[in-house]
Amino acid sequence: MSSTTTLRTQATHVESAESTSGRSLLQENGFVEQGTSSDDEVEPHPLGVRPSGNALTSDQNAQESMGGFRFLPDGLLVTLLEFLDAAALLNLGATCRGFYAYCTYDQLWRDVAVNDTNERFEWRGSWRASLLRLPPTTRLAKVDCRYVFSDALYRPFQCSRTPLGPYVSNIPLQNEIPRLKDVSPEEFNDSWVGRPFILTAPVKKWRVFETWDLQHLLAKYGHVSFRCEAVDWPLTTYVGYMESSQDESPLYLFDRAFVEKMGLQDAYEPPEAFQEDFFTLLKDQRPDRRWLIIGPERSGSTFHKDPNATSAWNAIIRGSKYWIMFPSSILPPGVYMSQDQSEVTSPLSIAEWLLSYHAEARAMSGCLEGICREGEVLHVPSGWWHLVVNLEPAIAITQNFVPRAHVPSTIRFLRDRADQVSGFSDKVADPYALFMERLKETDPDLVVSLDDSRKRKWEEVVAGNEEANGEQHGFSFGFSDDLDEAEEPSDSSGL
């Protein structure tokens, strides 16, 4: 018997009749989740796994059968299990109830599947079933794990079932992202370039808005492979995943080459307000700028800033998205940044952040929130922190751009954070030098204005020092040496 057949035989061992569900197992034992009442019951884990704190009042603990592993911290044990392959997870899970609960944790199987590039992947309802090629109707054997106490197993399940409604409704008036029908390029540059807002009209004129939905895309592009975070899948595979995934953080289709793959050169154009883009000076050497985004409910992006100090627009073709945003000067709660701003640490999932930090964030000055709906487009100014989550299955197009007002930000980023610059071809050795060269060739007046602005700022600093200290400070001038004082729009104007 082959190893693959052995895996299938072991994994397809399921109960011949419907077993007692995880819910009834808990109800039979009078268990109510911590912090809840029977009138406000939290959905139980399908195997009956409970939060770690419940072990303190239990006279049984299934982890005691796990040998020396029972002494390991919960999270460390899961980290160690990440090093196992499918066969090892399957065999270890057969040793006791405790290991069964840990080794059927689908995130472990997701990690194995994502790294398995040897064979064509077929989604079968869960990562474990897909990797083991089980029939789609195969049920996970409901081994009674009511005496397994693990936050590392229970919390992701809780997050995957957390309703989004309470977090995206009742937005305070002062937090609402402004909604406009449309703005002209002049209005954008004069009043809105540094502020988030939603436009309700431009996207409805696009040809793709009239024709696109999941069924249309499947019929026309089902065989086309798209980038879905760490994997490349045909659209048919990804849509199957969308329809049945129970992941805490669902995979997001985020493809930068969709225009070429789908032949969409004339199917849409950026809204008029966003068409000025100084990265067009780089022509075919510009960094990645546009992406097709498809995802199920609950998929999205945790807090981040857009690359290379660019601004962005995000247009919803189908579905709706919730946005929560902060200006660059305000670090969102629960987000931690290294001193050089090269590394950002935040909760692993959107639901985890919502559960832990949303109330605090909503009460902070500078917080903006809004729902961008089908046929609408949202503007993300350069440098703004933003978290976005799909409230339903959604299709969107997003694009990064550099408006005139934010050219200084982009220059500084390319110059001072070369290790964080992204999206350029390996053939572009020095993005900063390339951008400055093209800028001086095509728009010398802008270069002069930035130069003059920096001079004025420096003279103000010198004058202030003279008044304070009675001393004259000399300086040498060079455009590329210090652009930090160039004038830019405030990222919190009007807030």
C-alpha cells in the first residue's frame, strides 16, 4: 500500500452515523463560555475545545496524555507542530485526544498545503481534506475533545465566527469618511489630496462594472491562474475556496498582472481626480501599480501603509468593504512599528484586532471609518494607515499613484528607505536616482519649486536659531541632500 493510500485510509476514518455535535457535548455537561450567559451563548468549537482558563475549574485535562508536550506553552506547541508534514500530523493526531485536537487544526494543514508545490492542488472544503485528497463529503471525526483547553486552538475559531456587524455599524459622525458624488482634478489637488473620501459616481461608468460578477469571471477566466497571497490558483479553485473556507484569515486574491491576463486595457480607467500620476514618468520601469482583488466575507488586509509613499484608490465592482483609517502621525492601537519603520507588528487576523482594539480605535481623535459599497471608490492618501475587510464576497480594482502634492513624500521614501522600496524590477538598480532623473527631464519647474521650498524652510530654521541663540549657522545647499522640509499637504486636514 502506498504512503498516499495509507494517509487516505487513516484520514477517512469517520463515524458511520452522525455523532453528538460539539454544541450538544458542551450543553450536556452544562458548560457555558466564559464571560457569557446561556442567553448569549458563544458558538462552541466543533471538537469541544475550550479556552485555557477553563482548565482551572476542570477535574480532567486531556493534555495530561501528551507526555512532556503538556508542559509546553500553548502557542509554542503549535509553532513546533508547524514543522511537521502531513504524514507526521496524521500519525501524531492518532495518539490521543489532545494531539488529535492540535493536529486537526486546519491552519497547520494550510501551511503544509501552501508549501506543497509537487502536485496540482484541488480544494475539497478544508486544507486537511484537500491535502489528503479526501472526498468533499468526508467529515472530520468528532472525537470528544471537551477536556482540551487551548487558547491557541479556540481563539482562531472564535475569531472566524465573530460577527462583523457590531464593528462596522453605528459609526460616530465625526469618524465618517466623507462621501462625494465626484471631484474634479482641481478640487482634488486644492482640497482633498491629503484626505480620505469616497466617490459614488465614477466607477458606475466602467464597462467592467456592468458585466463583472463571479459567475461572469468564472465563465470567461476560470482557467486563468491568479496570485492568491502565497499560491497561484486557477480562478475556479479560488472561488471554490471562497465558498467553503472557514479560515480565520481567508486567502485574498491579489493579482498585479490581471490587466494583461484578462485583456482589460480599455475596460476601465482611473477616476479623473486620480489620473495625475508622476510614476508614469518611469514608463515601463515604474513599480507595480494595479491589482485585481477578490475575496470572501472576512477577507482583507490588516493595518498597513501603501508602498513607496504612494496614494491609492480602491474601486468596488461587487460587494462592500469596511475601512478604518488613521493619518500617518497616529499609530493605530495594537500596531507596533520598529524605530526605522521597516517592520510593523499587529494582530495576526482582522477579527483579532476588531475584538481587542476596535473600541479604543474608534474613540481616538483622527480615526476615520466608512463602508465603500458596490460602484464606489475610496481614496487612500499617501502615508495613511488603513485596515480593510470584506463585508461580503467582493470584487475590486485598486491602483497606486503619485499626485503632485505627494511627490516630496515619494522622493524621500525612495531616497531614505531604499531597503523598503518595493515593486520595482530587479533591473532598476536605483529607483530614487531614476525618478529624480525623469523628474528633472520632464518637469524642471517642479524640481525648482521643491528646491525653493526647502530653501525657505531652512532659512526659517536658521532665523529661528539666530533669535534663540544669537548665533549664525552656515549651511551647504544641495537638492538631493535634504528634501525633508519640502511643503506638503497635511494628512489630517479637515479632521
